[in-house]
Amino acid sequence: MTATFVQFCMQYSSLALLYYDYVLTFPAEVKHIWSRRITFSTFLYICCRYALLANLLYLFEISNVINHCDGWYTVIEYLSIAGRAAVLAIFTARTWATCGKNKIILFGLGALAVLCIAIDFWHVSGAVCSGSTPSDIQLANKLLSILVCAFECIGTALNVYRCLKAMRVQRRRGGRFDDSIMYFMLREGLIYFCGVFVFTFTAVVLNFEEPSGFMSRLLNALTLPISGLLSARLILNLREWSDRTSVHVSHRAGPSANPRQFSSTMPSFHAATVGRLTSSDEFGGDPLDDVRHDLDINEEER
């Protein structure tokens, strides 16, 4: 089995995964993305989902279907920058929301994301589709791998901490887990964060364990596509839950009711999302604050 054969297998598998997921989520995309007004999260979703056209172009390029190798490679790299920038922006915005819109989190993660994007542009400036890669571009690639991994590690750790703290508060104050905890974790984006981080970390380890070998590039065809896929699903997940929550509240309370007043009628943990997802916030809210607010309402009604 040659390296070229494995390379093509990885490219075909990444395309199969992307388009299979696209078919699965297309009805939800029409309902929750294209049927709404265009917002910042809509733009990020488009970049996550459609910048991955770069994978198809790269397959054409290595198959010699298209000419002007270096020109197309540059286009592919800039599409990849758009996809990676969207993933970093979604991670930053969701972590900021999860941490109670803490400005330190926003500026800290935002600065790290901007640095990653700047290094990505540096990397693209000297990337070539064939031949040896200049030493400064190799350095840029290593720095990008380390910084993206660090960024995702910090974001994942913060989200895990806030979600676990929300669960402890719910349990300590006598709350019930009427629905699956895994569903709560899915809604809060924890599974998406962990999935992206584990895959990126594995790719970085391979890059540094065998920097000049084929294994170092084994997961490159899948790393960014999976990150974009999961980030796009996170946007869909938040919007779908927002719609379901709004419908539930309107049925329970009537058109003139305040959603916060009726959060106790919903299942535990799910009620905590009513106020935040019916607000103008596109990336959800802090699960800890919302769970505390929900429990305070339940205590007042007793």
C-alpha cells in the first residue's frame, strides 16, 4: 500500500464524510439558517460549511484534473483560512457566552484566535503544491498547529468547567435530571468542543512525532473538515433548541408571557435555556447562571 493510495483514501473519506453530513443536516440548515434573517452566526456557518469546498479542489489538484498547480493551491489555502477563522470565531463566541460574557475571556481567546489567523496567512504566503517547503513556512505551520491546539484546549477546559459546575449546582440544590445529561452536554456544545480538540490534538502529535514522514500528514485531510463540520452543527444545535424552546413557551404561556416566568414548566436543565435563547444572543448563554435563575424561580413558586 503506497503513500499516494492512502492519501487518496483519506481525501475520499473526508469528502464522503462532509457530503454525508451535509445531506443529513440540509433540512435543518434550510429551516434554521436560510429561513432566518442573516446574522453574524449565519456568516460563520457559511464559512464552516462551504469553505470546505477546498477539500474537493485539493482532490482535483492532486489528481491533475486542474492545471496551474500553485494558483489553485493558493485558492485552496485561502478557503481553508476562511474555514479555520470561522471555527475559531465560533469557539471564542460560545466560550465567551458560556463564561457569562466575561470580557477577559473574550479578549484573551480573541487575541489568540487573531494570532492564529495571522500565522495562517503567513503560512499561505509561501506554501507551494509541490517541491520543498521553505524553512520559515515550516516554522509557521508548527506555530499554527501549537496555537490552534492551545486555543481549543483552553476553550474546551472552560466549557467543561462551566457545564460541570452547573450540574453540581443543580444537584446540590435538589434539582432533578428529568432528561438525559448527555443531551444537555450536547446542547451546550461540550461534545462539539471535545470532539474538535481531541482530533486536532491527535493531528498535532502526529505532526511532531514524525515531522518528515507520511504519518505527520495522515490526519491533515480530516482535521479542518471535522472542525468545520462540528462547528456548523453547533450553530444548528443552538438555533434548533432556540426554536423548540420558543414554541414550548408560547404554547404554555400564551403570546404575551415572559419566558422566564414559565421556565419551571420545562424539563430540568432544558428550562435554563429559555431566557438566553429567546434573547438576541446568537451563541447561547451561561449554563451556570441560567440554572441558578431557574432554581430560584422554582423556590419562589413553592
